[in-house]
Amino acid sequence: MSTFDESDAFEAAASVPLSRRAMAARPAPYLDDLNPAQRQAVEALDGPVLMLAGAGTGKTKALTARIVHLLATGRARPNEILAVTFTNKAAREMKLRVGRNLGEAVEGMPWMGTFHSICVKMLRRHAELVGLKSNFTILDTDDQIRLLKQLVLAANIDEKRWPARMLAGLIDHWKNRAWTPAKVPAAEASAFNNRGTELYEQYQERLKTLNAVDFGDLLLHMVTIFQAHPDILEQYQRWLRYILVDEYQDTNVAQYLWLRLLAQGHRNICCVGDDDQSIYGWRGAEVGNILRFEKDFPGARVVRLEQNYRSTPHILAAASGVIAANAGRLGKTLWTERETGEKVRLIGHWDGEEEARWIGEEIEALQRGTRGFDPVSLDDQAILVRASHQMRAFEDRFLTIGLPYRVIGGPRFYERQEIRDAMAYFRLAVSPADDLAFERVVNTPKRGLGDKAVQSIQLAARGAGANLIDGARELLAQGGIGGKGAGQLRAFVDGVDRWHAATLAGANHIELAETILEESGYTEMWQNDKTPEAPGRLENLKELIKALEQFENLQGFLEHVALIMDNESEDVAEKVSIMTLHAAKGLEFPVVFLPGWEDGLFPSQRAMDETGLKGLEEERRLAYVGITRAERLCTISFAANRRVYGQWQSQLPSRFIDELPEDHVEVLTPPGLYGGGYGAAAQPFGGSRIEERATRADVYNSPGWKRMQDNAATRPVAQPRESRNQVIDLQAVSAFTEGDRVFHQKFGYGTIVGIEGDKLDVAFDKAGVKKLVARFVVPADRADEIPF
């Protein structure tokens, strides 16, 4: 039986500060500054509503106003509203806006948050229905891969040929599709050397034994519970009377099923999204979820938010021109009351380094105010790239000229080694049965326990049918480990017991965390470390302890870290932002640079090869997202040549450039194809007509643009200026070693099984063994960057 208690779950209902009648009597100033479409979406409270919100159309404002309207009219109490977002930042912003509109802090809204945070709350109440205890651990990716690696090796599978990371991605894909091991279709059952579903089932059983879940389980388990226990589903349907979903275009199948199950009774669901901004198909998002909303919910009202408050008409027209080429879309036309502003600028360069030099000079000129604008702060300028390897040229250039910059989306605080180690100790204090945490820190710092000793602990645990810490106790009792290691292991086990007891007793979690790091010897280890990184690691540990102050206990903090993995920098220095187009989703900047618009790089050749037209349409949506990040000025650029993993390649302009509406584009490419001095680009905005400038540059407009593309196949690969008088060594020795995982454009992923000079023997997963020159493959973890 479930331990779910109606009075426990909805205890806030009795303590809501305002009654429905009192709420309904309030005036509604939050409606006054909504435009007609926004107001229509806010006031349509009954039945299914799709708020189709284009970029910069005030969807967050409309969404929060709808929540306020539900509360202010007495339609729902705070605890009767389920409001789901994709990020904790969005959830916090929503709660703050609701509070401001109500004129008071929002209390008793337990069901406002991310999919994962809400499902954690639900799953802790019903854990026993899927074979778990309520204090289950949430594994991060690192723990998940270590566990899967154990299963792969136990199954006598070559882990180099079939790496655990690949299996992790496969299982994550299946969970996003809401497939349990028994539901994986026959068409996919042959995955991972015909052992995928077998290992998936073993993995799920092992998770139960560990009393653990991964991120995919949070949704999958709740969908399973709702499908198998209609009484529990009916309770939630009755209690959560209104459902609101942000960024609906980014939902995967499991999220979609979870929402449909909750909404199928009352059908009071409002989904907010933009099919033109669905750019996460590679991680399971299904644009079809939003495209078939009206079919899923017959009689649904679709409200289009089309008035844009961010960008100029030229920027909106350029974005609309590109996205119009997509067939699979619901359709809308963005418009603005803003003045005309500058056209979207287009410029070609000889190579990627020249592109970086030009953009650096433009950024400095805009900062000084010498481009016909008032000075533009560096904080208000951003460079958005398709692949992270493009950042290198900009970083090198900016370091050379001393231009401050920040890279958004780099290594995160909670992913650093010392933070992962410390959190493993905290996890053991909360749940001593957490075998993955035990394995991570049992010999960190060194306790005289080698691989053989750890294997002995694992064997003892397996023989006793127990977890690793109990296995360690058994091994110590039997005298199965001696010397210094025995004493150190005993001290470690006693420490875990002591810390766990303190956790159960409700000890101050901040003081306990400091004690754990001191008693374990972990802090001392870094204090004694003489490497240059050690002081920074100690500062990071101090920052970790400081972060605990915001939480009531260690478990709450560990959940927070597992769900968010986000450390926000408070650096106030003025800097240019560099990030990928995916990382830019939801952001906006007065000035945006979009470099690298070349076929094969953008659109990505890999995306098109793997998913065909579907991939191309998602790439086009990514272009739309990039253009609509700009408020005042958007510059698109491309290069004739790029050095790709050490080799120069001749590039063709992106097909998306052909889709830009000519009337809204200013061609800046100077006379002479792809360079030859800055010419027109150095002039203030305006000047000669676009037809004349395009003709001189032989770019952009048809038929000249098309002729250039047709002729490109016959022209030799261009050499960049720096290398025209140099001999390029094409016989470089391979930088790879045997066992490395690599990716090839045609043959896919494989493992290097032999090396001779710069020639590789690669055993590809699907194509068998091939002999290749090293320059035609890239490391597997950089496959998403390959711009062939």
C-alpha cells in the first residue's frame, strides 16, 4: 500500500492565508498591462489551452499572470496548481513574479518546480510501489557510468569496444521514451551488441538493491505508478486541478505521458511553448508533442502571442524568413511596434581567424560607440556558435588583444573532483548503503587499500548479500584484511556510522559537513598537497560548506545538487559572452554575432546525416533561435576556409543564408570574395544598395550566390594567408593511442585497434575494421563538433 496521506500532502490547504472568496474580491491590476492576446490566454481558464508564444513575446509574463488569475479569482488554491518548468531558475522567477502580482510572498505552492523536482517529491511518497525506500539516492552521470561499467565487465563484454558511456546514453534514450526493459521495442533490442535490454534490466535491479534512481527514473517510475495504480492517479487528478507547463516544445515522451495522465480527467491544462524553438531533439525532446496538442486535447484553444518586445522589425523578418522553410510548424508571424532599426548584417571572411579578428574589432568599436550607435557595454554583446570548438579562435584572439570575455556553459562547480568527493562523503552520511559513494571515497584519501582490498570488500558484500559497508565490516570481522589498511578501513567504517547517527539525530548539518571532511582526512589531504591546484580546491570546499547554509539538511542539499548542477558566478566585470546556440536559448542581448554559417558546420552535417530532414529542420530552428536573441543588431558571418582538426577545408556558405530575405539584410562583405581588406565593412551603416554591394562581393544574392556555390566544387582548397608560403606537413604522427574511441563521418563510432604512423586500424561498431588516415577521425567525445 502507498503511504500517501491526503492530509499530509495537502496540509497547506488548511493554512492558505487567503480564502477563495477573499481572493475573488481582489482587483486585477495584473491584467491591465497585458496585450489582447496575452489577456485572452490568461483569462481562458477552463479546458485545454495552447499558448503558442513566439520569441520575445512575453510568455513568462502571461504564464505568471494566469497563475495569479487562478488564485485571485478563487478558481484554485495555491496547493491545487501544478506549474512545471525545465529549470529551477525559471521556477524561482515564476514564484517571484506571482508574489509581486499578488502583493505578498507566495506560500503553500508545493507543486511549482521542474519536472524532476516535482517527481522526486511524488516518488518519495510512493517509492515502495517500485521497490524503493523513501530515502533513495539520486545518482549523477558519473555514478551511473561507474555502475554500468561494472555490469558491462561482469557480462564479459569488451568495455573498450562497448563503453559504459554508450550504454548510459542508450538507457537514457529508452527512459526518455518511457520504455521499461520489458517495453523496449524489438527493433531496438539488438542495441549494444545484442545485450542492451539485458543490461538495462540488470541495471534497474541493481538500482533497486542500492535504493537509488537516476534522472530518467524520476519520470519513468511516476508514469509506471500512475499507469499501474489508477487510485493514486485519481487522487492527484482531483487535487491538482489546474496544470501549467512552460517550454512544452522541449518535453520528451515520458514527460508528455506524465502530463497527459494528470490532465486526462479535468483537462485544465495550459501548455506554453514555441514549436519554432524546439532545439533539443538530441536529448529526447519531441517537437511533435506541441504540434499535436489540438489532436491530444480536442476542442483546445490555441492563442498565438506574436507581438515581440525584444527585437527590431528587420531582425524579426530575417528570423521569419529562415524558419518559414520548415514544413513541420504551427505557424505564426512575429511583429513589433519598435522603429525600423538596423538590418541584419552579413559578412564573409577568408578564414576563421580573420572572422575572429573582425568580430573582435567590431566589439571594441561598438563598445567605444564608433559604429553609429551609442556605446554598447561588453555585457550586452554575445557570440553564439554552433559547436564549442569554434570558441577557440575567439578565445585566442581576445586573449591576444586583452578583450575580457566569459565562456558560458564550461565546467561547473559541482562537477569538480573535490566537490564530487565531498558530496560522496555526505551521501554516505545520509545513506550508508550508497555503494557508489563508498567506492568513490573508501581510498580517498589513501588508506592503504589497493584494488585487491576493494575487490575483497566487494566479494564479501556479494557473499553476504549486503551493501559494501556491511561487506567491509564482515571482511574486518573475518580478518580478511590486515596491516595498516585494516586499521584505516575500520576507522572509515566507524566514521560513516558516526556521521549517519548524527544525521538521524538531527545534528547541525553545516557543522557535521565540516566534521566529516576533517575526520575523514579529506581536507588534510589537500592541505598537504603541493600542486598549484590545491589552494583552489580548498577554497572550493569552503564554498561548498557555505552553500549548505541555504538548506535544512544534507539530504535536501544533495537533492538540490543532483537536480540543478548549477553554480552561478557573481563576477561583475564587464565581459563579452561566448556560448553555443543551445546555451543561448532563453537569453537576449542588444548585440549578437553569429559566426560560422557554413554548410556542414551550420547546419551540422552530423545532424542531417543522422536524422535527415528532421535534423535539418531542427538546425533551422536553431538558426531562428540565434537570430531572435538579438535586440538591436545581429551580424551573421561565414568563412571560406577553416582548419578542422589540423586540416584546412574549403567551406560553402550555409543554405540558411539563401533563406534570409534580401530586403532585411545588409551585405558587408568587402570587394573581392571573402576578404581583401575591410572596405565596406569598415564604413558606418548605410551606403550603397544591397544589390550593388552583393554584386561586388559576389555573395548572397542569386544568381551570383548560386554561381559561387556551383563553382566552389571545382576550385582548389584555399590556403589561409598565414600558410600560403608554408609547406603543410600531411604526414604528422597520429595523436591517438590504441583503445581510444573515435568518430568517423561515414562509419560512425569505433575503437582504435592498431596504429602505424598516421594510419589507424579502427574497429567500427557497425562497419567492422577499417584502415584510415588519422586526420579523418576525431575523438568520440568531440563527435558533435565535427563540421564535415
